[in-house]
Amino acid sequence: MTDRGLVDLMIGRIPRLTPAERVRVCIHCNQEEDLWGLSKQAMEALVGRSLGQRWDRDAVCAQAERDAAIARMRGIGYVSYVSPQYPPLLREIYDPPAILFYRGQLPNPELPIVGIVGTRHPSAPALTQAYDMARDLARAGIPVIAGLALGIDGMAHRGNSDGGAPTIAVLGSGLDEVYPAGNRPLARRIVEQGGVLLSEYPPGTTPRKWHFPARNRIISALARGTVIVEAPEASGALITARFALEQGRDLWVGSAGLSSPQGAGTRKLATEGAQVIASAVEILKEWGITPREAPQGPPGEGEFSVSAWAASLAHTLHLGYEDR
């Protein structure tokens, strides 16, 4: 519970509001009494449109109390848009989440972050490139952010963790409903090693197809730049690329995705002007960062393995969309 009481969790449960509208309500209401005092007309004036039927205050309050109880039980924290701990880069976009749930340590706002994303059905060279790039960024002290999906995202998280960085995973579900099931051990490892799981969805929210394009705007917003390692033409990773450009972030494509059958979207981005890179060194050079020396120890428990990834993929229930 924060010093704002239940008001933020209640705002998160008001039906039919967009993220930007929830932010407006969040700024307007500093305590539960402020929210209770909003008439239907005042709420509509605040968000700038008709909301149809009046929302059920008692039901929203009861659900917020359940959310608070689950959050305490599962070790889930949350920050609202008005909190000093809210990630500052998220405030720069036009539709930031009003409430951000987290498990682990919130990202250090002083550290640059790189997004590494791509298809759930990648080629072996693309998997290797995602892992190596994320590991080498970690050795330079840079966290990687991705979506905890199978394929490119999962390998990026593993590489970043093996390199010793606090990797960041953004979910399209509540933090107590980690999806895909095959990456739940990876999610635990991320938190145990000082990283963080993030979501704009309250506890108990199951994954839905439309959640994943929405979460991609958070990935691109928190990253100073994003690498699309390999993506088909219909890939959700291209949505992340579009968000990155709209948000004024750097955008690169991985060289491994240029010649593969799964790389049509990657090639399209390259022909449209996205810079092609093969390694983390090119990112560090562009940002003026000198790689630090790192011990070359034995592989970590999450060391890259195509066979392990394939086994995970085979045992995971998909939602029926190409990826992300």
C-alpha cells in the first residue's frame, strides 16, 4: 500500500478507460476521497468523452482490495504515474501506463537500456546473435529489455543475465500469470539476479492477444535504442520498431535476420533506413561507451542452447498469433 491508499489500484480497475485517460484521473485524484467525489459528468469532463454507464464504485473498490492483497502475497510492488519512483522515460510517451506493477528492482534511470526483440520462431544464427549481443551489453554494464517471449526475447534475457546485468522483462499479463509457461524459470531467475518483471496489468490478468502490442510501447519507451534481430513481415516486433521511431529512440536491425526466411520484416526495416548491426560493439561505439573488461568464466545456467529453446517451444501453449 502506498501513501495514496487504494486510489491507484482503483483507477487501474475503472472500466473503459485508456492508459492516457487513467493518467489524467491519476493526476487529478490524490486520495480515495477525490475519486469518490467525481460524478459521472466530472469524470467524463476529465477524460474528454462519454463513458456510457456509470462504473460500479463498490465493485472497483473491492477489486482494488483484492489486488492489494495479492500484490502483498506475491511480492508485487506498484508505482503510479505521479510517484517519484515511476520510470522517467515512460513519462515521455503520449500513452504511458498509469500504474506500473513490478517484481524485483525497478530499472536504474541513470543506466541506458537496449531493447532486443524479434520473432518467437527464429533461425539459429539469430538466436545466437541475440544472446551474444545481450551478454556483451551486460559486460559493458548495460541492461537489456525484452518481452519474455520464446525465441529472440528469451535468448536476449538469458544472455544479459549470463553477462551479469539486471535484465528487464515486460509482460502482457499480470505478474502472477507469467506467460509463456516455458519461461517461468527464466522469470524467476531474472528477479533473483537483480532484474525486474514489469506489467501495466493488475494481478490476476491473463494474457490476451491485444495485450502484447500494447506492452511493446513500454519496451521501446524504456530503451534508449532497440534492436530488431529477426522478424517476419507480420511480426509484432515491427510494432515495437514503429513505437521506437515515434518515441524518438534509436533503432537497429540485426544482421542475422537479413538473409533468413523469417527475416522479411527485418529486411524491410533495413531498406527503409534502419542501421544494420552485427554486435553490441556497434551500439557502444555509437553511444560513446567504452566496453569494460569482464571475466570470461564458465557458461551460466542460462547459456544459449537451441535444443533447450526448441524443447521449451514444443511444450508451450500459444495464443494463436504469430508473435508478440
